Amino acid sequence: MENCIFCKIAQGEIPAEKVYEDDLSLAFLDRYPKAPGHTLLIPKAHYQWFQDTPDDVSDDLFRTAKMLAKKLKVEYAADYVRLGIVGTDIPHVHIHLVPQKLSDKKVQGL
């Protein structure tokens, strides 16, 4: 999509602090993190809504999210990694991965 900021990040037109990339997806640190390590995982191809994402892409996203969650949990000494799929702030499918401790206050806005 021409004016999609996530498409521009995936195409390398806008810089981002990448933490993972494969043929179908890209993960990078959120510009406005809810917690240290807050990562966004996107498909490289543009899909506005999760339910419109082809099965192979959504399957890859969740396998990648699981792998990243394990990595973030260790890297940020988190008890768990919170996932969120909202999709209203930027019209491109994305998964928020937010490392959390059980003692943290609930993260708002995901």
C-alpha cells in the first residue's frame, strides 16, 4: 500500500530497529514502547485486517511470534510476553509483543 508506514519500513524506505526478518515477516522495536523490548511483528505484504491474512502468512506470524516471545522473555528477564493484535492505529496487520513481569501494572493501549 502506497502510504502505509509499515509497508515503507518493510521495504527499507523508513528506518527501524529490526530484531528479526525472514521472507514473510519483519519484527522491529516499537517507536513508542509500552515496556522495554516492546516489539512489533508485521507481514511484509500489506494486509489491513488479520482475518484477511492468508493462512500461510498468519501461520508464519504466530510461529515467529512464539520464537520472538521466548527470546524477549530471556533478554528482558520477563515472566511472560504479552501479545496484542489491534489493528486500528495503523491499517497493516501487526502483533505487539510486550515483555512483562507479573508485578507490572497492566499495560494499557494494546
